[in-house]
Amino acid sequence: MQQINDSKNLFGIRGSSFEIRVEYNKDFIIVHLPKVDKLNKSVLLEMKKLLEDWLEFCKTVGYSCIHTGILPDKKANRLVLMLGFKKIGTNEGYVIYQYGE
């Protein structure tokens, strides 16, 4: 997914086998999902816990939810649904999902 104008990036959300980049500006927070070499139950649970923690942080600083966008043919579409994201539409060829709210 392309970086949005006037947005900044945070790095450092790390799990045991993945790292997530967060892009943000005054209007939104977007989670850029990592490539996961091996997805198993423990990695999925770890991702869910980190996502819940980050949603709590996002709400503390004034955002109501977290978004992500994924190309339609990517396996990550299944992953975000397993994590609890809800599909809210499409934009510039990406499927857009929301977590929270």
C-alpha cells in the first residue's frame, strides 16, 4: 500500500516472528501487515493481543479504530478476518478493513 501524503510511520511493533509498520496522520491510523513466514495458533494469538493493545493505545490518543488495506488476491485478506477486522470497502484497488469502533 502506498504511503498517504502527510503521514508518518512508526516501526517497532514486533512479535516473535513478525514486525508491523503503523502509518498515521491526523485523520487515521493504518496497520501495514507483515509477511508472516509461518502462521500458527500461537502467532495468531500473539497478533491478536498486540492488535488489542494497539487499539487501546489508539483510542487513548484520539483514534476510534485501526485500518488496513490489502490487495484482493493476497492471503492476508484471510488473516485480517481471523484477527477480527471488518471489511468496509475498497479504495485504489485495495480491500479496506477496520478494527475497532
